Amino acid sequence: MEAKSFNIPAGNLYELIHAMPNPANIKDVASGKYIAINSNELVAFGFKNTEEMLGLTVCDLDSFMRPYWGKCFAREVEKFDEQVKSNSQL
């Protein structure tokens, strides 16, 4: 199946993330750092405000989430992110 590219204006994407009823985020493609997080995502990781999580990576989160995630979850997220990057038409 061919990958489809969606050209969504950045402002609309941020609005979509914040309107999602479940945890949702946007990460920078190059660095893997979180650049947008909705309130449900903050609650899932125990943060109170966006600034606490902005700029972190999944490896940063793994430092305190590993007891809940297990030792391989962060690496699986990184592998998924790599698949998304390799399959997208950026």
C-alpha cells in the first residue's frame, strides 16, 4: 500500500492535538523532542504544565517511566518513529 502525504497547516495540526480526547503529541522529526502536547498527555506522564515536557524525548521520559513501561518500550517508540520518518514523504 502506498503511503499518503497529508499537507496540514501547522496551526491546524496543533489545534487537532489539543482537541484530541486521548493523550496526543507532536515530536520534532530530526530530534525526537516533544514540541506539542495536549493536556491528556501531560496527565499521563504526571506533568502539570506544557513547559515541563516540551523539549524532552522518549529517552528522557524513559528515565522515570521505565518501571511502568519496561526496559524496551522507549526503544520500540524510537523504532516506530524511524519507520514513520522512512515511510513519510517530507
